[in-house]
Amino acid sequence: MIGLDTNILARFYVDDPNDLQAVKQRPIARRIMTESPQLFVPLTVILELEWVLRAFYGFGQSDFRHVIEHLLGLANVTVEEWPRVSQALALQAEGLDFADALHLTACRHCESFYSFDDRRFARRAARLAVTPSVFVPTEQ
């Protein structure tokens, strides 16, 4: 089994003709993804991939979701904790940030989740009635 870094996946999924390194590396990434018998993608790589695709390449939520759904569907690829990734994708589709959704899926066994991110996280999570509930701690 071969473990993959974020840059291999980014080269596989993104055609960047203005980056000479990307032009050289994309065929290599395609060969790895299509010809390797067993590949492993760590959960941390999925999290970083979302950031790279969104922040660097301007991918929207649905574009990222399509990438991950495709990746999860590849027979030769194992994604670490893929049920969590799938659950996080569902929460992202409902309005949560992917990283926040992934954090919540890791804490399903907790009674609550604390964050100072009120607007973008706690309020959205409350609207969705997610488990665990997200609270913004304050001075008492």
C-alpha cells in the first residue's frame, strides 16, 4: 500500500497549465492514481486537500464534494475514516465549513463542542441541530 500526500491528489484533480511543475507532475499523479494497486489517503490529507482546493485553486463546496466522492469511489483507494469524511461532506452541504464538520464528526461521543467561532460555526451548527451541540464559552 502506498500513502499519498495532498500534492499528489491536487495534481490528479487540478489541471493547472500555468504552473510548469504541475504540467510535469500531473501525468505522474495520474499514473500513480490509476496504476497503483492500493493507495491510502490519511484523514489529514483530506483536510489539507479541502484547504488547497478552496484557498489556492478557488474550488467551491460542490466542486470539493465531487472530488471527494470520486476519490471515495476509486476501488484502489482507501481513505482513512471515510465514514467521517462522508458525514462531514453532508454537514458541509448543509452549510458548515468542512474542517468544522470534520471536527464535529470526531466528537460525536462528546456532550458538547466549544468554539469561539460564533457566526460561522456555532450559529450554523445550532440551526442544523448537530450533535454534539456547539457552544461559545463566555466569562461567567
